[in-house]
Amino acid sequence: MERQIRLLLLDDEPIVGKRLVPALAKIGVETESFTDPEAALQQIAREDFDIVVTDLRMDKMDGVEVLRRVLQKSPRTKVIIITGYATLEIARQALAIGAFDFIAKPFKPNDLRNIVVKAAQALGFKVKEKPADSSSAHGDSGMELSDPPDVSGR
């Protein structure tokens, strides 16, 4: 039985979740979307996520603090930082702490899907190329993720 990748998306702008959840579902990623960092961290405390995508600048807590807390609970989780304020210094800080990658706003859903695929591959998930069809002309990535052979490392 194949297991879907579990991803938590945190951005204080609700439109980000509304656009990205369907985009990630196209490649078989089960996504929970949050706008409040505290609520997201409570969910992370209750459940394991393979990947966490977090905005950098939020009112209640920044993405670097979210990164620290996620990795403290689950060092295996891949954390991707999204930001409209990409600077080399912020990128270095996030990567030094343990972020998998970062992406600057504005970005296309397929840009994030590509990073999520790389993070999933780093976790041992396989990428299956889907047959080309008319949907690929409309931004479908043509990829689908499947369970690694052994997920007992959780």
C-alpha cells in the first residue's frame, strides 16, 4: 500500500493555501494548510509531516522559528521556506539551521511542486512520470510521488 506524502503549508495569506493545496494534490501530496503559526505548530506536535512549507514573515512568528521547532520535533522533516523578502543572508541563515530549500515570492505553483518533489526524493519517495495528456499543457507537472519501499524510519 502506497502512502501519500504529508505536507503542512503555513502562510498567513489565505490565498496561498487556496492556490497551492490543489497544485500539490496534482502530484499526490496530502496537504494541510494553516494561516496561524501556533495552530500549525500544534498540529505538527500531534502528527508527523514529511515536508513543511512555511512563509518567512508572519505577524505572530517568523519562518525561521517554525523551522527550528519543526526540526527539533522531527529532524527527518524537510522544511521549505517561502518568502517575498529573499535575501542572501536570510537564505544562508535558514539553510544553516537546516532548511531544505527556499523559494522567493512570487512563484508559480509548478516551481514549488518541483522543490517538493526534490524534498520527497531526498526522503526516499519515488517519482513516477505520468503519461503526457492535455492537462500537462495547463501547468500539470507530469509527475506523481509514491511511497518509498520502506518508511519505517519515521
